[in-house]
Amino acid sequence: MFRGQSVSLSCEEDDSSAGWTLRRNTSDKTGTECGVDWGGISAGSSCNIGLMVPGDSGVYWCESREGATSNSITITVTGGPVILQSPVLPVMEGEDLTLTCRTERSSNLPAGFYKDGSFIRTEPAGHMTIHHVSRSDEGLYKCLISSVGESPPSWVSVTGEEVTFDFRSSFIQIFT
């Protein structure tokens, strides 16, 4: 995500009596729950953060009163000129995976895509789709837009299991 984006995170509740709370680990704080120190507003099992900053980068998850936890997601906030939009949740084997390389103003510039440090290919519109992903497609992806810059790396997980976590942003929307 780019610095300054707003984000809404929520825990999907199979059991509404479980009392789910959104938590995160960042570089300077561990296990904190949504609240004022996040710059966020908590509403039950949801959290709205008005302006994301690099210090909000970290691992986010839901936790019940009984201590059960959801799968976690990693959110990276950059002040840099380029980001790679990738799924925050594991991609199911057999599904298509689309990665988008973008600047704050454009998501259709030519971009080179890399996996685990190796060049994959250049896409003229900045979108790369991998059809019918398998476990071998799991890895660390990044992109490069010439004369603009390189994105921070993003880890893409591939799984055969279904997960439940909802992530929404004012600029991107990812469906589970």
C-alpha cells in the first residue's frame, strides 16, 4: 500500500459470541489491538485506519476471547514510488493469480516482474496473470517500472485450504 491510503479490516465471525479482536505486530509493537495508537477506530470486530504510514507495516490477524487465531496477513506500507498489488491471502491451487505493478497515479505502465530475484517477463500494461497456480508459484515477487522505480517485495502464498479474512482498502479491494 502507498503511504496515506485508508484501510478497513474486519474479522469474519462464524461464531458471533467469540468476540473477535483485530491485532497486529509491527516493527516496534507486538500483539496490539486496533485503537488510537494505530490511528484507527475499532467497531466490534472491524478496524478502520484513516492514513496508513510505513510504521503500520506488519502482520495482522484476528483473535477470539478464548485465544483462537485466524490466518495472518502481511501489509506493507511504502513511501516509495512503486508498489506490487498482490493477494494478501493465500491463493488456492488452480486459481489464476494477477499481480499489478503501479504508481500512485497509474496502474497501466510497462513493468518487469520478478520472482525470487529472477526475471519473469515484462508486461506492457503492468498486469501479469499466472493461470492455474500451483505450489511452485509460491514465492517473493517484485516489479520494476523503468525510470520510476522498484516495488518492495511481496510474498505470495499458494494453498489448498480456504481462509476467512476480509481486507478492504480505498484503493484496492481483495476478495476471499
